[in-house]
Amino acid sequence: MKSLNIMGVLVDKRTQSAPRVQEILTKYGDSIMTRVGTHDPGEKQHGLITLNILDRSDKILALAEELGALEGVQVKTINMK
């Protein structure tokens, strides 16, 4: 059964981490309904990506684990439904 989740991805050292983060997000692109990204205007190396995801719980967990395994990347997920 598919569930709806909101995932926040905080990226430190944005310029170094961005290529690998992008690869992972592309891999799970079919699950991502909405993606919004911004950087901290006071700190050029920090970025925040907000995702709305619809998929099976195991796939959402796999995405969170892959992103969270990257150095300087923190992930928080909220199950909405």
C-alpha cells in the first residue's frame, strides 16, 4: 500500500554533495510528486530540499537511508497518510 510522506533533506557542503544527492533523487523520481529546493541565503553551503513522496513505505525508507548515508546530509520524514 502506498503512503504519502513529506521528506526534508538538509544538505551541508551543498556544492560537494549536490551531484550525489541529485543521482539518488533521480533514481527515485517516480515516487517524488513535488520537489522544492532552496539554499540558506546567509550560508552558501547549506541547502534544504523538501519532497512530497507517494510510494510504498519500504521504498520511502530506502530513499531516506540512501540520502542519509551521504556525508553532510540529514533526512527527516513525516508520514501523512
